[in-house]
Amino acid sequence: MKIINKLLNTMLLDYIKILLLVIISIGTVCVKSKTLSICKSCKIKQIKTAIKLSRSGDTIIINKGFYSEGLITIDKPISLIGKNNPVVDGGNQGHVFYIRSNNVNIKNLTIQNSGMSYVSDFSGIRIEQSKNCIFKNNKLINTTYAIYLSKVQGCIIEGNRIIGSAKKESSAGNGVHLFYSNAIKVKNNNIQGHRDGLYFEFAEDSFITYNNSHNNLRFGMHFMFSHNNTFNYNIFSDNPTGVAIMYSRNLKVHKNIFQRSQGNSSYGFLIKEITDSQFIENIFTQNTWGIFLNASNRNLFKKNTFQLNGWAAEVYSNSYDNKFIENNFLLNNFDVATNSRRNTSQFSSNYWDKYKGYDLNYDKKGDIPYRPVSIFSFWVSNFPELAILLNSPMTSFLEVAEHFFPAFTPGELKDTSPSMLVIKIKPLNNNINKF
């Protein structure tokens, strides 16, 4: 009988423990589902107060109004959701939002007027050492850095309108800035008026798609030491240089538009020390240089369109085993330039509007090779000051002389099977939110 009583007591204790755990769990769920509202006539009138009162998992609704609050710290997993376009003004002091927590969401806010400093990277939204954040459908105005991620994993930056007011590079920051941050999705953002629209350093395994980066002071996008990233369906317009990528490998750059980067040192795409990457179905148009390839190896350029550029492609001789296949070269002043008579880049089946060859066997390939490097472009690559002679009688004389005495241009750099027809490429559907 004692044994039976002991067993019953043990079972009763276990039942009580389970019941307590269930009650605690239900209570926790109830706590996590709480929603707090902020407005001028609400009980809670300030964002900082609401954050202080909130618990993990809470949602804070920020109603229409002007909230003069900066230096807002978020140290717990909560969501801030704007309703009817509330404005959060940082008063030109430090970060507007500073986050050190996983699972933070900020949506539908206008965030403006961060601080400016030559020693601190003040931001509209600054997040550090965190995971799984979402910053969506916000408008960031006059912030030195708009959205700055440092040592962050698995976040989404989507649908934001970012408008900087930078006047000079030394005091400017970037629109979206990633530092040691991986697996980030940057999608459908419109960025202008910053030093660099998008900046990535030591950022890997990320997807950058459907962004419009334009009218920035330096680069539409700039990244270094950032491997295994995908860039597609972006538009880079009216930046001194559209995109500059450096010291990276295994990149997929597909279906982007690089346009109207014009100036003495302006490139649609500057590519330095990039290896084993793909550049497919991009459009380079109305740039001083379409692409500039320096110390970059084993890359594939396929089905790109180079149109109305000064130089379509400049490929330095220190770049090895790059392949240019089935690209269109249309209405460029110079198709290809290089700085040496030796060049190991391979050109095959490209369409060249300057090609004057023939196709006697009707296989839609030219029967004689096309050498895209003109003598004048070769000399300008070595002596840039000669560019002033473009379209002068001297240029015409050099071209005629080179045709009969091809001694100076790189003999190895040629397309052995130039296409007689323009390469058919599907139209791009860069369905970018125009805001």
C-alpha cells in the first residue's frame, strides 16, 4: 500500500509540474502577442517609452505624426510598424535607430536627420551583431548612412526609398552599407544622393536584386572582399562610376543595366581582381567606359550588350583567360582597348557593328577574324592624353595605315568567328519600384 501511495504522489507531482509548465507557456504566448500604440493622443506618446514598456515579441504601432526622437536603442526582438506615414526625426544627433538584438523589424516609417561626424558612422538605422532583421518600405532622408549592417546575418532590406544630401565624399556615407554581414537580401530599394549607393565589405552569400542606385557622388555600388554574391535586375544610372567590384570571386552578375557614367575616369563597371565570375545579359550604355577589366581572371562575359559607349571594354593584359562570347557591340567609339600587344582574353561569336567581313558558306559566322582593337584605341590606352585626337584626320590616317600594315595592334586579341547577325537577347524586365 505504501508503494502505491508513493507512486500516486509521484504521479501527482509530475501532473502539477506539467500543468505549471502549460500555464507558464500560455502566459508567455500571451505576453509575446502584445501590441502597443503610439500617437499624440495615446497613453504612450514616445517611441522610447513604448520600447521600454515592450517585451520580446511585441509590436509597436507608430501612428501618423512627427516624432522628434533620435538615439533610439532597440535591445529586444520587437517590431516597429508605421501607420499613415509617421516621421521620426533624429535631430541631427547620432543614430536615429541603434539596434543590438535579433529579430527586429522596422516598417513603413520616414526616418530623417541622423548626425554627421568624421569619426563615427551615424546612420538612420544602425544594427550590429544581430540576426534576422527586416527593414521594409521605409523612407530615409538626410541620413549620413541610411542603413548600416555590421556583423549581421540573414536580414532583409526591401522596398526602401533612400535620399541622401551628400555634397562631398569626405563627409558623406553610403545608402546601404554591409560590413562583415552575410546572407543579406537587398531588394527593390531606390537609392540616391550618397557617397556610394550600395557598399559591401566582407559580405558574402547575399542577393542584391531590383535596386535602382542613381545620382550618387562616387559609385552606384562598391564592394570589396565579398564572395559568392548574386546581383541581378539592378539599374545603376548617372553615377561617376556605376559599379566598382574588387578582390572577390564567384559572383553572378546577370541582367543589370549600367548607364550614363560619364567623365574622365568614369566606368559603367570597374572590375579589379575578380575571379571565376559570370557577367551575363547585362546592358552597358552611354558610359565613357562600359567595362574596365584589371588583374581579373577566368571570368565569363556572355550575351551582354555594349552600346553607345566611348570604350565598350578595356581589358588590361594582366587579366588572363577571360571569355567574351555572344556579346553585342553597337555604336561604340571603340569596341575593345588594351595596354599591351599580348592579351590572353578570348573573343568568340560576338556581333561587331564595325565588322566588314563576309560569310561565303552562310553559317552566319564571318569567314575572317575580327580584330576589335584599333591602333588609336591601343595608343590612347597607353597615352590617355591622345584622346583629344578622336575623330581627327590623324585618327583616320592611323586606321588606314594599320589596315595595310598590322604591326602595332595586339595580334592575339581577335574574334575568330564573329557573328554576322545581332545576338538575340531577351529584353530585360527590371521591374523596379519607382516610388
